[in-house]
Amino acid sequence: MDIISLLIFLAVGALAGWLAGNIMKGRGFGLVGNIIVGIVGAILGGFVFSLLGIITGGLLGSIVMATIGAVLLLYIISIVKKA
């Protein structure tokens, strides 16, 4: 992975974390926390999408997949916090 790919991955993760924080209404963790949630969500989204056999392509597909993964991650975190 070169530096440009890493920067794009971090930018997609940051955007996905921010979108997931807005979708989940107040379950965000601030700027740095949302970036981390977005990056982990991108990995989770990629795993879930591969299990379902869904292939996304391009930048927009990556953002959608990462956002869905980040929303799932925020939902799981909220369930664990309640328990």
C-alpha cells in the first residue's frame, strides 16, 4: 500500500465515521473517534459485504460500504454500553 492509498483509506474512513455519527443521531465519538470508528467500520463493512457476496466498486461504493460498517459498529457499541 502506497501513501496515496493510505490517505484515501483514511479519508474514506473519516467521512464514513462522520456520516455514521450523523445517521445514528448523537452516538459519535468526536472527530478522532469518528475517524477510528469509520476505519474499523470500513473493515467491518468489507467483511459483511464479502459474506453477502456484494461487490462494490469505486470511491462511492467504498464510502457506502464503510458507512454501513460504521453504522453497524456504532449500533454494536451502543448495545454493549447498555449491557
